[in-house]
Amino acid sequence: MSQAGTLYFVATPIGNLGDITLRALETLRRVDYVVSEDTRRTGLLLKHFEIQKPQISYYEHKERLVAPRIIQLLEEGRSIAVVTSAGTPGISDPGFVLLRHAIEAGIEVTAIPGPTAFVTALVLSGLPVHSLTFRGFPPHKSGQRRHFLEADRDSPYTLIYYESPFRIRRLLEDALEVFGDRRAAIAKELTKIHESVHRGTLSELLATLEENPKGEYVVLIASKDLT
């Protein structure tokens, strides 16, 4: 029986392709397969860096179906890189299910660190960076979203959420109702040409939010103790 391969979780740029690391490029060139959340976007990334590798589609609702096939390839000695559409695999993106399967199968797993949107946003936010709670995407429905936010009402940490342009206004409205008018920041298009970070209170951010928001947002809200 051949020695099992290694599973690499490879962080990729969140916008600017110049942010890819040398280790990430070396790994993508060396592995046998690339497991991708979005094969089209990953294909463009690989093409930009003149890398040709077979891809395996691995998006959120397909994780449990595809994971056994990937584990089988690893057990046959293949090396595999996991990438998300942008950023670090497993951080509000597919990857966790596969990681658990690999650990249970005794597969060697390692990570190639790199960009993560919420870390970049936190550094630029002007809010305390030493203690934080990252919560990912809130639920889509208003009642569930408010319940989700209420769990953080008394948190002593900077709160961080991801949100789409379609629900950013509703998230800010619910956050204002749940938390009160706390200091906050919203960041979008990080590392891209139109990168922007807006800072102020939740009511100020709501008042200045564009009519038709575009881009993926990172929302950061001060703890209850920050005055």
C-alpha cells in the first residue's frame, strides 16, 4: 500500500493577486489536485500564475458527498491542495468537513497561511484588536439574525461579522437595535482598487451606506465596554 498523501489548506488572495505567498505558489505547483470552492475562479488564479492542475469542485452543499472521494485519493498517495474562492479555507468557507474526515483517517494535514478578510478589516477598523469574536455570516431571516446578535450583546470583545451587499443594511439596522449606537466600522473590497473602510457609530454608518451596496462586507462592532 502506498504512503498516504498530504492535504494542504492553502490561503489565496482576497483581492490583489500580489498577496499570494511563495509557499502557496510552490504548493499549488507541487500537488496532484486542487480542491476548489469555485473552479472557475480558481482556474483564473491558476492561469494567472501559469499553473495547470486538475480541479475537484468542493462547494458548501457538496462537502459531505465529495469528502470520501478526496480521502480515497489521499490514501492512494496523492497530494491535494484545498482553496476557497478567496482567503483561508474553512473561515466561513468550505473546508472544515474535509479537515475532520482527514484527521479521522490519519491523513497528514497542514496549512499554508495567508490573507483572511476579517483580520485585514480588524487592523484597519480603529477598534481594539487584542480580543475579538469572529461570528461569520449571520442568519438571513430577521428574527434569527437578531437572536444571533443578542448572543453577543454583553461580549467584552470586538465583534466581527461577514455580510453580503443584499443584507448589509438590514444587519446594521438590527445591530443598532440590539447593541445600541456603538462605535463600528464596515470594510469592503479589501486589497482591491476600490477598497474602503468607513468608521463611526452604527447610526452614522447606516446614514452613509450607499443606496445600492456592492461587494462583500466585513462589519466590526465595538464591545459594550468601549466608550
